[in-house]
Amino acid sequence: MTDFPNMKQSLFFFTIILLINSTIIATKAAEYPFTEELLGVHPKGGLLYNGYNANFQSFEGAVDCGIFETGNGLGWSGALFLEKYIGNDFLVGLGVAYTDRSGELTVENRFPSRDLSTNQIVTITTENFITSSLSYIEFQPEFRWIALDKLINGPLRTLAALRFYIPMTKNFEQKERIVSPDNAVFINAGDVRTQQRDISGGEMTSISGFGMGLTFGVENMLKISDKNFLTQQLAFDYNFGNVTNDAEWSIWAVRFEVGLRFSVFNAEEEEIEYIPIEVEEEPEVEIIVEEKPEPPTLDLAITSVRDMKLNVGEELLATIPIVNAVFFDRNSSEIPDFYSTKALQDDNFFRGDPVENHKFIIPKIAYLMKKNPDATIIIESATSGAENEPEGLKLANQRASEIKKAFLDLGIAESKIKIQARLAPIYLSNQEFPEGVIENQRADILLINAPLQEFVDIRTYSELQGNIDVDVDFENLPPTDNVSIFNDVADTIFAAPRTGKYEIKVKQRVDVENQSVLPINTTARAGKLSKTETSEVDLSSLPVENKELTLDNFEAVLRFNYNSNDLSYDTKILLKQLTEKLPSGATIYIIGSTDILGTTERNIELANERAASTENYLKSVAGNKFTITTSIATTDKFSDETPQGRFLNRSIKIRVKK
């Protein structure tokens, strides 16, 4: 490490910086608040790179181990300054600071010694180092000069300061370590062998009790509000005296600090002198008033509601699939917030999203039990094994008890509920997958003496069909605002590129048993403009047209156990119901499906096996009554992100056509 320049060179260097700054100043505009403030308050803190210039062998308390010449270290500083503007871009300040000027001095020594293992004379290289723990309280009167009015968004200032300091922390440690050879050691008391040893340490009793130094630097000020600045300061410190009275050892430092400077003003408002300003009479200017464009308009009128009729017929439907299980969080027996434990409000099991509707599994089974007085349930609760859920059967019992309590709250008699606790489910998911572990943290709810699903049913429907004629008128619309027409009983949105008459086809399922008059809202919209007209249709007075049985909306999802293609008893009931209610000659489409777990090859094989099992059973009960085709699902599947979604994907879908 090379020595830092001496004091005279340092002073010359910073004088040159100040001269360069002064030559690049153009003008100084008083856009900063310094000239009007009472005081500037400036707390700051930062890091110091401490450099030691030395030429000593020891000081009081240290051991002579060679001549120490250089050293360095890192420290930190914290300070609070008060500033006052005195004019001509100069400010004076006074501050107090705490500075950490710790570091380490090292000297390398070499001497011959005998290698006891080879009996050869070798050269031992050691490093003697003194680690100092030095901190000071410093008092600093200073001058700051605004060198640039604006560097980024605030001024650039230079500073020169005189520092007076007294020591606070003044400790040292002196140690010696072997650098080479690697096998050399110190033999200490008690034949303890080490490659590093303590030589001396303690408080520096000969430390100088008072000192002074100089600081020069530059400070950038980033404006963060009208009166506040974020400051960044880079400065050079030099201490005139030595650290101790008996050793030639001086300190210099490069300091980087960040601070927040804010202004303090007098509470009294300054008296403002108003100076009258003569206003020259302006020449007359010709004013041209431009005509404002006409505002855009949009209008809609219903001119007729015609050819309305009710199509009444029957359709074959299948109830949405049910996953009769409750999935628990790891090591928890609380029913997750996802599940509803309130009484069922809607008993329509033929429509809805099966994944989302899984939240109603407890009230849905409670509804089925009340509908079937002889029904009972068995709650088979399980865990994902001792490795994942060490409480085992205790946890499984707690899970079953929580579900039992939910059924009791829904009005199910305790005598109709049985619970069974298992370490693992009867139909175990593959625990090599994290998803399989989650699926095994469940309780299966088995419904006895009642069907879990009613499966296939022929239901009567009423469908409104007809036409609505509308007249659309618009003017002065922006080119980007296209007109569209729609209503709440048609699936199509119509574009209206020009004014005039338009026909809207109506096709909507209606509940004629509970509604005799149907309001139909028709809307025209363009950008932010819209116009809605309402017409009413008397459903009780419409002609009725009877339709044949429709199969278009039939879709049944039949579930399988994990990695299985065996048809369950409930699945066979559904398939038998389907063969009894389908007209002869219909086409049955069987689509095999699997979840995402496992390899692609195995999943394709399993999906085909499930479709084949279903086809074979249908042929066994219906012979050649139907045309049957099989395939496997690739995209039309439930989400595999949830356990109920994966359970639903272990299935086949059945669709039918005449």
C-alpha cells in the first residue's frame, strides 16, 4: 500500500478543485431558500475510509515487532449541523459529529527457524498487526460556498472546515500470525500450538487527549421539496496531530455522507411592498368565434314485437358431478373457509360449475338426507401419512368430528351419522406427487340408502322465440364509436353501421310457471352513449309449439377412482338410466379423461381404458340399440389446480345425439 500525499500536497489539490469550480460559474440565481431562512438544519451520516500514515515500532502498551508504516480501515459517522447564509453565496456552519476512525496497521517480519519435522533451517514469514478501535467527538466550524446554482435539480456546494476532536473509544489489539510456511506454528504455554497469537492489547494510555484537523469537500443537493434537500457529500479529512503522544501515527480519511437539509423560517410574515405596474393599453384584436361542433346523439325506438311463440318440449339432462369429499389443510382439522356449511338455497343439481359447486358438498348431502328419510352417512376421514401428518388417527378423528358437527348444525340427527378414522384413504392418491399428498388429507362422505346423484332426467322446458324490430338514429358520432344493439333475451350483439331499422332475433329459456309477463330490455350503445327501451311480452297469451325430445344439452361426467378404470355402482346406475331414456338409434359419444398426475403415456392409456370399460358396459345392457364412439379428452377438461378438479378429471364424459 502506498502512502497518501502529505498535508501540503492535499491542501494544494483541494485548492485547485475550488479554483476549477469558481471558473465554471456563470450566474447565481437565488432559487434556493438559503437567503430567506432563519437557519438550516442538516443531520447526516455516512461511511469513512480511514488511512494511517505511520513510522513507529511501538507505543505505550504495545510490543516492538518492527516498523509500522501504513494501515487502513472502515468506519462510520453521524453528525448534526446548523447553517446560516451570510451573503455572496457563502454560508457558515457549526456542527458536532461522532466519527469512527478504526483501522489496522501491519508489518511483515522474516526470520530463520528450524523445521522440527525435517531438521532443516527455513525462513518464517509473520505478519504483526495492530487493530485499533478509535472514535472521536468532533466539533466543526465550517464555510460552505455555492459553486453551481443547479447541477441536477439543486445547487452544488464546496466546503472547508476546521475540526476539533477528543477521543471517546481508544482501544487496541496486537497480534501476530504466520504467513508461511503453512506447517509453521507458535508453541505457546502448555505446548499449545497455533498459527496466530495474541501479543498485547487494552486501552491506549498515551493517546492524544485533544487534536485538530481540516476537512475539504464537495456536496450535491437534490431538491425534494421547496425547502428540503437530500444531500450527498464527498470530503477529505486530515488530522494534524498524532494518535498517541509517543508514536508517529497520523490519520486521514475519505468520507461519504448522505443527509437531509431543511430550512427554519421566522414565524412572522414579511411585509410585502406592492409596487404599482403601469400597464400599456393593448391594441384591439379581432376576435373570431369558431362554431362548436354539434354534440353526438344516439336514439333507439322499439317499433314492433312480433312472431312471438313458446317452444315447449323435453330435454335429456344429467346432474352435475359431485366430489363427495372435504379436503383439509396440512395438519389441520378445521373445515377450510372455501366450504359452505349453511343450508342449501338452490336444489337445481342440473346446472352450474362442478368445481365451484364443490363448496356446497356438505349442505347438498344434508339436503339429500332430508329428502330420503332412510338415508345415513359414513364419514371416512384420513391423513396423508405419519411423515406429513404425525398426529395420525387423532387428526383423522378430529376431521371427522368437525364434519359431523356441521351436519348436526344442519339438522341431521346424530343417530344417522357414523365416523371412521384411517391413517390413509381407502382409495389412495399417489403421494409421490405433492398434489397426491393434498388429496389424501380428506374425509370421504358416503351416502347410504339414497342416491348421491339423480343422474339422468327428462325435463320439460319452455323457450321464447320471436323478433323485435327497432329503429336506430344517431348523428355526429366520432369515427371510433361504433353502434351496437343487444338485449337480454338474445345471445348476439348486432352492429348498426348506419341509421335505420334492424331486426333482433329472440331465443330465450323462460319460467312460465313463475312468470306471466317477461320484460325485455333492448339497448343501443356507441362509446359513452347508450339508450335502452323496454318492451313486455305476455307469456300466458303466446301460441305454444311442441318440440321433440332434445339431446343437445346432455353431458354426463362419470368419475373413477385414482389410476382405475373400474366402473362404480353409482356409475353403472347412471349408464343404465341413460339406456332406458335414450331413443333407439341415438349416438353416444364417450370421452375418456385423466388428471395431470403421472406420465403422458400412462394417462393416454388410462383414458382409453376408461372409455373402453364404459363402452363395454353399455353394450352389455343395451346390445346394439345405440351407435357408440370413443375418444380421449385433450383440452375440454376441468382445472387441475384444485383437488376437486383433479377428481373430476378422473372420469369419462358422455354426450348424445339422435
